[in-house]
Amino acid sequence: MATKFLVHILFNVLVHVSLQNVQRLELNGPWSISNGTMSAVPARVPGGVHTALMDAGILKDPYFRKNDNEYRWVGLTNWTYTRSFQVSSALLDQRSIELVCEGLDTVAEVKINGHLVGRADNQFVRYTFDIKQFLREGNNTIEAVFESAVTYGARRAGEQSYRVPPDCPPGYFHGECHGNMVRKMQCAFSWDWGPAFVTTGIWKDIYIAAFDSIRITDVTVDTVKAQTDGERIWELHVTVFTRCARDVDISGTMTVTLSDTRLSWHSLIQGTNIEKIPLNFTVSKNQVSTWWPRGYGGQLLYNLTATLEDGRGELVSRNSVRFGFRSVQLVQDPIKDMHPNNGLTFYFRVNDQPIFLKGSNWVPADSFPERVTPDRLRNYMTSAADANMNAMRVWGGGIYESDDFYNLADELGILIWQDFMFACALYPVDAPFMASVTQEITYQVRRLKSHPSLLAWSGNNENEVALTGGWWGVYRDEHYMADYRKLYVDTVGRITRAEDPYRPFMLSSPSNGKQSEADGGISKGNPGGTMFGDIHDYQYSRPFFKDSTYQIPRMASEYGLQSFPSMESLRPVYEEQDLYYDSELNTYRQHHYGGNREMTNLIGMYMLLPNSTDRRKQFEDTIYCTQIMQAVGMRTETEHYRRWQSALNSRGEGNTMGALYWMFADIWPAPSWASIEYGGKWKVLHYFARKFFAPILISPYIEGYALKVHLVLDELPAIDHSNPLDIELNLKPEVMEDERPFSLFSLWSWTNDALERLKGQLKKPSEILSLLEGNLYMRIYSWDSLEPRYTEEIPFHVVKSSEMVLETRIQGLVEKGQCKTEDHCFVYFHLGDPSEGPVSWLPLSVLKTAIGLQRHPDLKVTGISPVDGDALVFDVHISTSAVAVFVWIEATGIKGRFSDNGFLLCDRSKTVKFYAWENVSSQKLQSSLTIKSLTDIYEG
């Protein structure tokens, strides 16, 4: 417990003390690993045993065929990391010398010169050990002796006085048992989309910190909106966390500075054994700019630096934190104008602006975290931004992601829904486990809370619904429910709310939110219901292309369909004998029970199954069809949720304010729910997401015998125009050419950033929704012609973020288009120039019954040209002689993405851009390109 200390706010006051700077000795770099039966192998830290064995040539590609099973022995083995290091007399002279382990994976004893200095049992904790007494001048050795997490989990399970399920994953996961007993990445023991690689190693930085008096370990910042004397201000609640040499009197000056401003504060620090220093300041809103989610404003970030100096002005310790000025609330209010039993709202407000969450769910990008480089992360997060996402849920069975991940989210304006790392399991609540969890939650909240992108905390993934749904034969068992409350209400929730009082905390996902809390932490009803909180919804047997298939929730935080990754992603990890749909390896790699057959059943509902007699070609064609099926399903469901954001049905369902599909990127090449393949290649779904998450969405759907079309808009925040920084730094407004009201047909091609500029041109930006008006253009085509049979301009005036602008009978469209039946026609919508603005299309029947589609529409890539001589951006010109559906272009062997893909082509030509992620010549790109449409895959 910290001794009391004194903080005085001073200006230019220095206290003369004798303190020395902190010394840091890095221990990253070369180590060796051994297991008692093999010679020592070189290893890199940060890193893990698997990657060290790969680098040494002992393991081949772990994702190749069934190597997850072949290499099980690695995770079942105990390993020892060893290295030597030099210690100087100057370092030894410091009063306090600590070994800091930012991440040990997972169960370890750490030794210095043969002496035990500390133990670890949690992958998600920073461990700090006092090592001064064990060091000597000159050469020293350090060992980290790791016990197999599988062995440890089994032992811990045996120590429990009662069963804590699940014991093991299903057999078709090919996984390891008792992962819930170990505080490490849960999906390392396998999941329904990933392999079992139970990793071991020093997976984060390790170093020695030596100091004479005090060192600053962390700085956190809370930003709170307030008002004083009529002036709007930001309150800054700063906490400086420290480590002190035992019983040393600390006296010095703490200076806190804020980057990009002239603001600084000075504080006198006095005391002994200080653990944290709370400091409170205020900043006028006119002095800083507000951080906004993507699509709602800018993402200006500030560095706050805390510096401790002695009386001579010499540095003692310094640390900093990057943050943004923003506020966040989770709004759970009674539904207005409805019966009081019709539930509560469930949506987030950022800077007082309601935000519709558009995004996906993040699982670890690799089984081996050390392989997820900053460049790879930037590519993934940029792909999220390019698909118009503003949110990402970090799922609770993975890891608390790297600093790079959250920094990128801050820069790109992507809100992070952060689960704590508990998923699909019950957990022990004995003293050792709870002590470890307490360390974990405290550390991770302090580590992450200053990120403006961090939207909310969630206690676990699906554990409330598991208890109430009878998973593992446990149905509302009082003993297990008491354990649940002890872990998530009394421990995780209590610590989180104390450490981070200005950010929402939810007990579980899915959950009934405030209602579950009122019920004591576990809902008395269905915790995945539509009247409260969020839902997880998976529809594997109903028509994925029909609006009526899907529920109307307050928020959908998980929903998805599976698809296969491309042949390009599978070839490196399959052998030729595996490359057919019903191969034994395809069955082995599918961890979702019956998933491969499920996909072909769903395909068969909507389109014809591939019929090639060549097994490999049929597999490639089926892959393509699974991706189309997945994309169409996710488009249908996501647009359904976006349409319901401004409406309630007669039961009080609606006001849906979030759509986070499952899932973002693959952990390995295999069938899954992901929209991005392992390595970064976009599936059809990700190209569709770019459209269904667009700021302006044309959303047609069929309900009964009618076609309905909604226009859906991202709501725009009321920017504070009294603050010049909000205008200058966030909006950068441009002068309008004239003062006539903006009409939507002049807005279709605007990006999120362009929408921001619009707000600077309005006296009352909140009025923008009543200013968007124009014409929706509808064309009716027959499948056998590139010429529309009917065109119509439909005027509209939008006053809500989602509004129906057209309702018409299907039979009336058939008659207008002079179609024989709905099987002969499709409808196409656009705003303004269809080559640049939002477009949408919808068949009037399922494609398997479409009449008139030409089997081979003579699709061609007619040429490519670099844009402005750039070796990274190219125009790709394509042509067709007939209507082509789901046109798919691939640049095999070239990393990059297209501006559009998986599209309908009903014009004779189209130009798309290819954005290369590495320099490539026009010739190489040209030779890599292939193009096809759905009807190209059928024979006969």
C-alpha cells in the first residue's frame, strides 16, 4: 500500500533533490531454447518456440496440411529460454533493479544466475521482479523455464473441487483440453475457425530497469466534458504510475506537457513508496480539437508527457501517452412511445453523437503473434477503413492486441469494442485463478484506457448465454451462476469500473445489457433477445438472401456465414491430391460441424452448383460460389440492420444501432466466416462490405410481393462551429460555389472525408439530413440485354438516417420492364453518375431460375494503365458482350486490392482501379490478371 504523498500545483518551481535517471538494459534479441532432449536452438525474443523451431528448420510450415496435429508435441513439451548478459558496476549501484517481462507465454519460472526470481501464470500480465540481490558485475545468465500450458491446464483441472466445463473442445476441432484453466489465448487450444497451436515463449519485450529512487511506468488520461463559468472545457484526469525504491524519500517536480499546444503544468511530488500520482487539469475546448470516429470528423491525437526532474533540472524519469479528446456513453433508455415492457435502447454516443457501429469481429491474425508485423497490421486495419468500417470488436477468445493495433485504430478512427479474454467456457474462481485475473484486468485496463478508439469493455464472449442456454449440460445451475457473478460482476466489472469510470462496461456479449445487470448479472430471460442489448445471430439453413430471415435487434455484434478462401491461399498449404471439395483434408480443416455441406446447401438455394467434371476446377468454382453466397447473405443481413436504425415495429423491435459481422480476417487458410483471407487478400464479402457500409447506401429488398428501397445515411455530428480548431483541423471546409441547398445527386461520389467538409458549410450541421434531396434513378433490365427496358426518376426528400424512398409491386416492375416473369429481369438503382456514385441492384428472383443470362459473356481485361505513372495504382479496363453477374478479377501473385470487385456489369465496359501493396510493373500485373463471372463457371 502506498504511503501518502503530497502534490502541489506549481508554476516554475523546482525542488532541489538528488535523484538519478532510470537505466534500462534490453534483453530482447538472441536467446536459445531447449527441452532437455534436443540440442539448444537459437531463438529470437520477442517470439515463441514454434517460430524458433521454424527458423531452425526443425518445423516446416505449421499450416501445411495436418501439421497442426503433427506438431502437437511442441505444445506438450516443457521449454527453457536461456541467455547471458553483462551488468555494469554503474547499474549495480542503483538502489532498485527490476526485471520487467512485458509478456510471458504462459506458465513460467524465471531465474537469474540459478536463483528463482519470480513466477508467471498469465500471458496477459506484465510481470516485474526485484532482482538486485541476484545480479553480479560482469556476466550473468537468465532462464525462463516454461511448463507446457496443456499439462498445466490438466493439472489445474484436477485441482478443482468440481468440474468446470468444457473439458475439451469437440473432436473435429483437433484441439487440446482445459484451455479455460490457463490464462492465455483461448483459441490457441483450437476453435471452430482455427487450429490448435499451444504456444510457449517470451512473446513481448523483456528488460532490466535500474533506478535510485523512482521510475514512471505508465501514464493514463481520462477526458471528461464539463462546463465552468459558462465555458465549455475538457477535464483531464491524469494518473502517473510509478515504481519506487523501497523507503526512499521522493521529492521532485513533475511537469506535464500537452503536444501541439503551449499547455504545461508543474507539480511538486513528495512521499515514499509512491505507486500512483493522480493529477487533474482543465483545458478549454477552444484550445484543442475533438477526436471523432471515422466518418464523423478528424482523428487529431495529442501526446501528454510526464517528466520528473530533480532540483538541478536533471531528468529522473519520463513517460508519455497518446490520446484524443472525446467522450463516450452507452445509452440504454426506455423505448419512447411504446409499452414499458418493450425494452431499452442500446447504442453508443461519442461526443454526444449517436453512432451506428459498422464493422466486424477481430480474432488473432496468426496463431503465432510474433508473425503479425506492424506492416501487416497496418494493411489489415487500412482494409477495414477502406471498407467504410468505423468499429471492430476484439473478440474474447484471442489476445489483448498489440500497441500497434490500438494506435492504428486511433489514427484511422476505428472504434474498438474490447472483450476481456474469456470465451465460450466456464472458468474456475479459486484463489490462484482470481488473483491472476485481478492482475490481468488491472494491467490491461491501465494499458489500454487512454486510447480514444477504445469504445467499451465487455466481460466475456457468450458465457452468459452459455449458462442460460444449457451448454455442456449446464442450465442455470446456481453454483455455476454464483461463480459467474463472482468472476464478472464482483471482479472483472468492479476493477474495470474503478480503473476506467468514464467508459461503458458490459458484462457479456450477447447480453441484455442493463436488464441483465438488474437481474443480478445473468438475465432471467433470453440474454440474446431483441429488446435489450446485443445479439449473436447465425442462420445456416434459412434463405440467406431474404430480409425476413433476420431478426430486428438493438444491435448485432456477431452474425455470419462461411466461405472458403481462394485457391491462391490454399495451394501453399494443400497438396494436389487435396484440391477437391470433398477431400479428406477439406473435411479435416473444417472445424464447424457439417460446414462444407452447409455451404453447398446454401449455394443451392440461390444459384446453380458448379458442374465441372474436373475435380480441381469444380473445387475452384465452388470456392467462388461460397464467397458469393457469403457476400450476398452478409449484404442482405447488414442492410437489414442499417435500415432499422430509425424505426420500430409494432412489437417495439428496431432502433438497431450496430452491425459487426463475424469475422474480419483468417488466422490460417481454411473455411471460415472471414472477409479477409490469411495474408490480407479480400474475399467477395469484403468488397461487398465496402458498399453496404458506405456512408450513403441504396438498399433494395423484397417483402412479400413488393419491392422496397431505403436510402440509408450515416448520421452527421453537430460540429461545434464556435471552436475554430474543430473546423480547421477536423473539417477543413471548402467554399461552396453557390448557396443553393445541397441535393443528394451532387453528393453521391463523396467520401467520408468529403462529407466532413460539407458540415463546415452549414450554419446548423444537424440540418444536413433535411437538406439531402434529389432523384433516385431506377432501371429495369432483362438478363439478356445490356440496354435497360425501363428507366424512371424517383424524387425523394430524406429526413431520417434511414428512410424508405420507394415501395412498388413486383408485378408492376415486371410489367414496366415488359418482362415475361420476374425470372427474366433485375432492377438497378443509382444516384447521379453510376460510374462513380452509390449503386445497387437486385434480381427479382433467385439466380438459379434467372432466364436469359448468357453462359459466357465474353468478359475481357482490355488493358491496364498506371495512374499518373504510379507503380502502385493502375486503371484496369474490362469489357463484356452481355450482362455479367458477380464479375471477379484476380491478380494472382500480386498483393493488393481492386476498387470494386464481385460486381454486376450491365454496361459494355467498366474501369476499376487496382491498388498494389508493393511496387509492380504494368507487364507483371497484366500477366497476373484473370476475370470471370458466375455464368462462366458452368459447363454445357
